[in-house]
Amino acid sequence: MSVTVRLCPEVSGRSAPVDAVVDADTVKGALEALERQVPGVRSRICEPSGNLRRFVQIYADAADIRFLDHLGTRLEDGMTLSIARARRLG
């Protein structure tokens, strides 16, 4: 499935948002495919254990994957994954 991944600058480590198109059927698969296109980005998103970093949020279209199946969330062709760093309050 073709999925667009949009990375905010705080996650991509670049000065502007990064968009990439990957073929994947789960969020985990999308992150693995994204790593092949943007080497090093997965370590900015995930802990060494493979879990999401505490302040990273991922949305599959408008749905927060924390309320779905986390990294196992199924993706459909044409979806957009938005990956952002959560804003700290205070």
C-alpha cells in the first residue's frame, strides 16, 4: 500500500517538514520503509526497544495510533501518517 509519511522538522532533524511515500501495511512497516529513505530517522521516533519515544505522536490520517493498535495499526492505500513531537505544556 502506498502511504504518505509527513515528518515535522523536530522529528526529521531538518529545517522543513519532510514528506515521503512508502509502501507498507502497518505503521511499523511504514517506519521501517521510511528508515530506508531517511537513514537515522527511526532512532528519532523509536526507543532502542522499538517502542515510540515518549514525546512522539503518530496520526494515521486523523486518528492517534495510541488509541488504535500502536505500531501494529493497519494502513490503507492513500493514507497519510503524520509524525510530530508533542508540545510540552508550561
